[in-house]
Amino acid sequence: MKPHKIYTSLLTADLAAAEAWYSALLGRGPDHRPMATLVQWELSNAGGLMLSDSDEIAGRGVMFLYVDDVAAERDRLRGLGIVLGDDIEGDYSTLAQVRDPDGNLVTLATPPSRRFPPA
């Protein structure tokens, strides 16, 4: 299989509130609204983010975003009321995490400092 694009899909109990929160996190509103219960951001040529509402199973998702500078994002997001946790020094990246209003875990990480070992 060679997928053309991969979307992280997170479920929320309140789509309007989640859209506002992720618009702040990403620095812009969604690119598409295919239906009343779904919004999408195109984050790169190969991937994106979808939010959909489901109050029954909201808050169980995880998203991992590589960013150029975690410290700069921390400062930007703090100004928007989104507070990242402390830096986590990983083997390849510096990470920082935050939960969205539904409890989905969002991890920001610097690009890997070296190649991952082969599988």
C-alpha cells in the first residue's frame, strides 16, 4: 500500500469549540468543511487533521506534530491561552504536550536530530 495522504482524525464533543481551539493551535482556520459534522486542515501535501463530533467517544485521540521550534510555539500558544507542559527530552526530539478541551493528547516535537534506526 502507498497511501496518498494520511489524516489524523480526532473526535470532539463540541465541534465549534474544538474548531476554535485547533484554529488557535495551528494559527489558521480549517481548509475544508465537507459536512456539518467535519472540518479539515491540510497540514502538508501528505497529511492533515480532521475533527468530527462524537460526544460518546471524544477525547481518546492522539496527534503528534513536528514543529521547527517547540520554544517558539510554546510562547505563541501561551499568548492564546494554550499552555504546553514542560519540555520532555527524548532520544531524538524535544517534546511538549497539551490536551485539547476534549482530552485528546497533542504532542509537539522538534524534527528528529538524527535518523531513526531501521525496523
